[in-house]
Amino acid sequence: MASYLNRIHLIGDIDRPPEIRHTQSGKKVAIFRVATSDYWTDKLTQQLVERTQWHRVVVFHPGFVDLIEREVTRGTKVYIEGQLQTRKWKDNHDHSYTVTEVVLHPIKSEFFLLGTFPLEERVLPSFDTKPLTEPEDMGLPSTEES
């Protein structure tokens, strides 16, 4: 039997205080978004370019939910290890929705606080040297006009 791996590792900043909800059985669930950014120097303008992505995170692990409820605020830097999960549903008006989330289950997941830094006070890394990887080397579109 073939084996497959569904693991995601993120280091990023929480964008707003987490939302704590309860399942129908009364268990707590934490929901929040984590921002991750990539940086590179545009070949044409030599300007630093930032691309930020937002990841929805859903935490079912009771110990992590308690820690998140007590300690996590906007700007907290975190390390997350979980699984990608995609859900689809329709509302009462028959509109279809799809969301992909990073899910931290009670087993096979990790959550670490790395610090609290207000997002407005983040210092971008210095890029005095050429980045190791250009966006097109990672299969991303070039920032140069065609």
C-alpha cells in the first residue's frame, strides 16, 4: 500500500485575536489566520518585493486551544504544524463555498509561541545580498513585464 503525507509547517504572525467557538459536543475550537510572507528583489527595479499569504487555521487540540485562548493576541508569532483540509458546503440560497484550512487535531500536530510583536512594528529583513531563490525558480510568475 502506498503511503502519502499531508503535513504543513508554518511560521507567521496572527493577524487578529483568535476566535474561540464550541462544537456541538461542547469542545472548544480556536480559529485564526496566520500571515506568511516571501521576499525577493525585483530584477527589473531592484526593489524589495513582498508577497503575503493568509492561512486559516482551525485548532481542535484542547491543550493548544487553552494556550491560544490565554496567550495569543494580534501580532503573536507562531510555529504551526498540522494538516491541510478542504471543506465544501452550500448555504440556504444554494451558493457553493470552498475553504482550505490548516487543521491541528489532538494528535500529529504542533503549536509553539515564538513571540509577540505588533504587526505595525515588524522590521523587514535586510536584503543587501541577492536572495537565494528567485520567484521564477520556484515556479512563480516573473515580476518582469513580458
